[in-house]
Amino acid sequence: MINLKELCRKNGIFQKDLAKELNISAASVTKWALGQTEPDIETLKRLADYFNVSTDYLLGVTDDPTPTVKPLNIPEEIKNVKFAFSGGDTEDLTPDEVDKINEYIKFVRSQRSGKNDKT
């Protein structure tokens, strides 16, 4: 990985400490920093999250370290619901949270339709 060595230097972290922090082998980090091997996708994501950079930057595809965040496709019905846990702001929901909310809406609807069938 082209930029791993530079990121460690800029952030004042030794490769062995990075390995310990992310619970990976120091030998693997060294090989990545030297460009001998590359991490698997999940580890690449963890490294990008750790340094708050894009995976493309880590791999040397771009010089822009800023991670690009794709906007979530939040259905309008969810945007119109006020959430107690987030103060009504849906912009900071994770994709997993959006999926869970959609599942809950489907559940509520199924319960409602089940009750309507019984009346």
C-alpha cells in the first residue's frame, strides 16, 4: 500500500503500534508498507477508518485522502419520522440503521394489516 508508511509518519504512529491497535500482525503491516502484499478488503476498510482516509488513497489510486461519503437513499417516509434517539435528524443515520428502520416499518405495517384482517 503506497500511502501506509506516509500515514504512519504523519500521524506519529509506529507500524508495530498500528498492528497492535488493529489486532493484526506487525509483519503484515510491514509487508503492506513496503508494497510486498496488500491487506484483504475488510482490513483495508479498517485502516481507512483508522486514518480517516479513503481506501483509494491508501492504495495510491488518488492523491486526495478525503474519504468520499455516498449519500444514503433514505426513503421519504423515514425522513418524515422524528426519531427520539437522533433528535429527528436523519442525515447521520448509518446504512445499517436505515435498514433496521425499514424492517421495523414493514413489521408495523404487517401487524396493522394483521389486526385489520381480524376485525
